[in-house]
Amino acid sequence: MRLACDPHTHTLFSRHAYSTLEENIRAASAKGLELLGTTEHYSAMLYPEDDLRNFQYYENLHVWPREVGGVYLCHGAEADIVDLDGNLFGHDIRFDYHFSGRRFKEPRLLKDIVSKECDYIIASVHDRTFARAATRAQMTRAYLGALDDPKVFILGHIGRSGLDVDYDEILIHARELGKCIEINNHSLMGPRRASSYPRCRAIAERCAELGVSVVTSSDAHISYGVGDFGAVERLLDEVRFPEELVVTRSRDAFLAALDAALGA
Ligand SMILES: [Zn+2]
Ligand SMILES: [Zn+2]
């Protein structure tokens, strides 16, 4: 199966990633990818203070060309799920002023400012503190709530997060909304593999059985990792994953699924 899109990658903006946008695009083009999604971390891990000047990156995304070197460019964010309702980072951070100093007519939420120009959002859990005392039902509901966000198209690396949830309930809700579960190459590599692999494999098997769409991604934090799907390909082969559920098989399939889910 050909995996033609990489919808989850990071650039220098994510602070613990190392390449520029241009370097990632060159890598994607050299590997023959049809679509590259740049999804910077959007969470409390970036900056210690809530200051809109730190997030102005998201207000100018329209300057990107749509296609470079044969690669269609999507821009988005990888937003942290921050509570048991499935809210995303910034949902409760309000600003009265634009970063240029102009006063807003009405206060605006960081989450709305950031997501406005995003083609889609990947919702992920990184800091699990909020989930520490949660029951299985509560944590499941958090993922369901995140899926309900109108900009969320993908649930990021739910296998790696390792939270105790009812996977079937989450997968079925994703299917109802036409949204995608991520099969993340990074989760299947290096030190993460031992704990993540069995969960990621079980999730892939259930997606196949329930007819849930998936995206495959590198989650690259350096250009050399863009389009690196070796471990994902092996996993999909092992479980004989049906190709028609892999929306990253082509740019057209990815964009059609995105349009159907978010009405972009
Ligand atoms: Zn990261
Ligand atoms: Zn990521």
C-alpha cells in the first residue's frame, strides 16, 4: 500500500523540533509525497506565559503557497486535550488585544484565534496530569469531546498516550463523524515501541473491524523523518489493514475525507 501523505509533522516552531518548513517540504518532495501537513504543538509546553505574541504564527498561515514541488501543503496544529470534557488548549484563555496592540471589539479566545486559519487540528494528550484521577468512562468522554470539536480531524497517537479508555466507543464516534484515528510511526519506534506497539496494533485491528478511517503519519520532528512510515507499513501489513480505510493513501482521498468531516 502506498502512503502518499504525511499529515503530522513539526518544524522549529514546535521548539523541540529542528527543521524549517522549507526543509520539511524539500524532504517531502524528494520522497514523492503528495501532501504534507505541518501541525505544530499548540499547548502549554511551548511558552510559560499566555501571551498572544507567542501565537502569531497561526495568524498568517494564508501566506503559504498551497503547493510546492508537487507537494500539497496543509497547515494545522497538534492541540493538547486539557480536561475531561475534551477541551483543547486555549479554550479558556482570553485576550482583549491583538498582538499588534489593537484592542479587539470583543475579547477573543486563543483557541479560536489559532484554529481560524488551520485546515485541521490533531487532538492529542501529552500532559496526562488532568487524567490522573479519571475513571475509564471519564477519559473516554474526554476523547469523545475532542472529536466533537469542529476543527479536529484526527485523534493523535491514542495508543502511545496509554490512557485507560474504551477504544471501541472512541472509534465508533470517530466513524460517525467521518474523523480519523492516527497510526503514528513515531509511536512504533525506539524506546516508545515496547509499550506502544501492542496498543497501536490492537487499535489498528479494531479500526479495520469497525470500518474506521485512519491516517498514517511520521510525527517527524526533523526533516529526515518526514515521510518515514516504515514501522506503520509493517503494522498495516501484519494486520492486513484494508486500504480503503487509509485516507493517507492519496492526496485526493485525504482532502475528500477532510472536506467531508470539516466541510472545509
Ligand atoms: Zn513533539
Ligand atoms: Zn506530534
